[in-house]
Amino acid sequence: MVSYTPSHREGGFTLVEVIVVLAVVLLLSGIAVPLISGYVEDGRRARAEAEVKMLAAAISSAYKDVGIFPSRNSSGNNSTVRSLYSGPTAPTASTYVASSTHNFYQWAASPINGDSLDNQLLSNTPQGLAGGAYPTTGNIRWRGPYLAGPSPLDPWGRPYLINVFSAFNTSALNNKRIFVLSAGPDGRINTSQRARATDDIAGDDIAIILHQRR
């Protein structure tokens, strides 16, 4: 009778080996997931920073052409619209976190005080009506479109806000600065609605100061 002794182990992994492998995978996952999440969030912030600058440049170009910041209403009256929003639809009560009393949001959501950037900069149809269009002839005229396409939502799916009211309000203290603003990751508008000359970008808002009224 000839005995046979295998020269190597046959079969699969032992239970101990499986447990060790799973432990290593879980350990690596616990390290990698926060790192990846951090990179993703950094990418979103970088995109928002680039987009607020792009929108500010477009608004500035329109200002140079028509002589006012985009604030025309559907009747063709300048210095009427108080807040602009990006994207296809006006913000609603659930768009921002605990911001129902914030002027930037309230104005944008109002059919009287708000309008989309696209109406003002892309199609020259203030508040959606061609009857209120900026002049397209003469030295001071609308030379748009000032955007390459529809204005974007921020990386968290919310409209950017622009408080153009600060360009024509006459308060000696409040509404002095125009911000192009994203509410940032937390969805809360932290920047002061008073927009005083001393009020800066606050919290995790991502914004740029477009203009400061004297």
C-alpha cells in the first residue's frame, strides 16, 4: 500500500483567514471613505468658487453695456428686481435650510422682486417677458447673451443668489454689498441679509463681492 502525502494544502481559505481578510478590508474602507468624501467635497467647493466668479463676470459685462446691474422688471422698469437666482426655477421654501426669513432668498422667490439670471443675461426677457427687454440699439444697449448657456445650480443642487438690490437701495447703512452667493454644503445662507459695508461672507457660504455701493 502506497501512502500519499500532498505537497501543498488543498481546499479554500480557513475561517480565520477569511476573518483576517475582512478585517483588513474594513480597516482600509474606514480610512479611504473619509478621504474620498473629503476630495469630493473639495471638488464641489472648487467648482462653486469658479462658478461664482463666472457669474460675477457675466453680470459685470451686462452692467458695462446697459449701465445698471441686471434689475429690470417685466414692464421695462430698471432698479426694480431685488434678487436674481441661477438655474431654471425660483427657489422654494425648502431650498435653503432655515432661510425662510432671509432677504436674498425671499426676494428671489418673489415673482415681483425676483428673476432668473437667464432672463436677464441669456434671453433679454426680464421676468420672462420680451416686453420689458433692455434696449438693443444705441450706445447703451444689451449686447448679450452674457452666458454661454443656462446658468448652473451650485454643486449641491441649489440656485446661486445675487442681491442686486444693493446696487440701487438708498440706505446709508444696509444693502451696501452685492454678493454672488452659494449657500454652501450646509444649505444655510449665513452671510448677513443686511449686506452692510462691514458684512463679509460668513459660515460655509461660497461667494464673491461683486460690488459695494458707497
